[in-house]
Amino acid sequence: NNLILPGYPEASPFIEERLSMDTPMGRAWAAVAPKSRGRSWREITVAWVKDHCLLPGETIDQLHTALAAIAVRDAGGAAVATALRPPELAHSVRRIVKPYGNHAVH
């Protein structure tokens, strides 16, 4: 759904728009999370996005290996876009590369 750009919390609409203190959701996520050593839900989310949304036990090398295999290829088979992209390219590439599909997560 393109709301989170792994590695770039400042460019992720989920954090910058949905979790803004101007929204009811943002104000709710400002609460301190249990067993978090005083961190808010928002702070935990920002840290997770900054760390490339890694799952427990996953390394950044494993993530890069998996994402590098996902590419849009031209007629000759050369990769023209991959899931690894800086935020300045995200708006043009995000419509092409959808490594996890568009289905609901619940």
C-alpha cells in the first residue's frame, strides 16, 4: 500500500501523515508502550522502519538478498527497477514493484 518505505521513516506517509500528532491515531500512538523502557508506540515504529522493517532474527543482508531478486525486467531481460530504491525514486518505482502484493494483511 506504499505507506512505509523501509529505511526511510521521514519519507513514509504512514509515519509522517497517519502518525502525525494532528491525527487521532497519532495521538494514540504517542502513548508509552508496555515493556518498552518508556518508548512510545510511534518511537518504536519509527525505529523499526529506520531499521528496514526487519523481522525478528532477520539481518539486513538477508533482506537485501531477497529484495535484489525482485526486479522489473525489460524485453531483453535486464533489470530496470528493483525493490531496493531510494525514496526519491519511490514514487516512480512503487507502482511497478510490489514485492508483497496488494492483498490485505489480516
